[in-house]
Amino acid sequence: MGDYITIRPAGGTWVLRAGGAVLGETTKALELIEGENPPVIYFPRENIAMAMLEPSDTRSNCPHKGEATYYSIQTKSMLIKDAGWSYENPKQDVAEIAGHLAFYPGKATVEQV
């Protein structure tokens, strides 16, 4: 991807929270920086409570990463629609993000602890 997309280990421990619950914790997060956009943290699927996520029908296409599939978070009191996304079959240049999910600020909290 040249200089447009950079992917590297995020370093440290990262936590994913939504609806008052911890949905994930990992030391294997990836940081993706795309152009001038702020960094996005991607969590490995195996470090997320996937039982709390529901696949959505929403899809989008990125010319650099491929097709994104979306997930909603089911909390005790509500459904947080399309809170996160994943590139199930990303383009070869960003293959490292396969098997990882990222989440929208305001729909979930991602923080380094």
C-alpha cells in the first residue's frame, strides 16, 4: 500500500468496552493508519466476546482494503447498530487485518490500559 496505509503492532494492552461491559482485551492489537486519518485499532477476533456481536447486513467497499462487513453489539438494554467492522478477505497489501475487527468511536470505547 506504499505510504498510504501503515499497519503495525499497537503495543501494550488494549480494551474494548460497550454498553457497560468489557467485550475484549488484547496485547495483539494492530494499529492501522490510512492517509491523514487518525489511527484505528484492530482487535483480533479471538480476543473479543463474539457472542455479544451480531453480524449486520451492512457492507461497504474501500478501494485500499476491500469489502467490509459490519457487526452490531447487543448489550443488555439495546442494540448498537453497525458498531464495528471487519475485512474478512482484505486486499493482499493489508492482509494482516484479516481476522480482526475495529470499532467506531461513540459506539464502543477502545483504550490502551
